Amino acid sequence: MEVSTSTEFTPLGELGNQVNVFSNYTVNDPSIINQKINSVMKVYATNGTLIKISPSAEGFIVNLTDSQSHATTITNSALQNVIAVVQYTDLAKTLTLSNPLQVDLNLTQVPAVSEADSEIAALT
């Protein structure tokens, strides 16, 4: 399975800060190919407090391999470090289809996440 991820946490001035997570996925269960699923990104403060939940707006059609972009704006511009967690789910967001991908982010830092460091599983 190949999984690659890139992330960024960048300032937007008075609007706050932007969190972006870009992930590539590979499907292990062919029965969900061409089905519509969803994904959710949760952003936490470093103390574990949930700051924001950002689901995919309308879901997306699953391919064998593809990528998804997850982005949200954090209006608290005082936050310098956050934890982003992305997880793929069924369309109703009630059944998880992957392990969570957790990324620690520092403001203006773009960390590299290698395949070995990634916690996201292939969709089942």
C-alpha cells in the first residue's frame, strides 16, 4: 500500500490560520470502488481540546487510488500548534473506513510525513 501525505498550517492574517492536509489513499476492498464515501478532519489543540470538525461537504466517489484535500480555517490566531486528524468514513459519517491519520502541525511549518510515519490505513 502506498500512502503519502503533505500538510501545512499557515497564517491568514486577521482571519486566523489555515490547516491543510493532503492525503493519497489506496482501496483494499474493491466493493467500495465507485461508491460515495466521506472523510472528516478534526483539529485539536495540543492539550487535546477539539477545536474544529470539518467533514467533506458532499462526500466523494472512491477510486482504487486517489487523493483528497482537507482544509479548514482556525479563527483563533493565537494558536501556534495544532493536531490534525483525518479519517475516511461512510457517507453518513457513522462508520469508519480507515485508521486515523494524525499530523502535528506548527504554524508556518510544512512537515514531511513519510509513509512509515503515516497512520492512515487503506480503505476497507
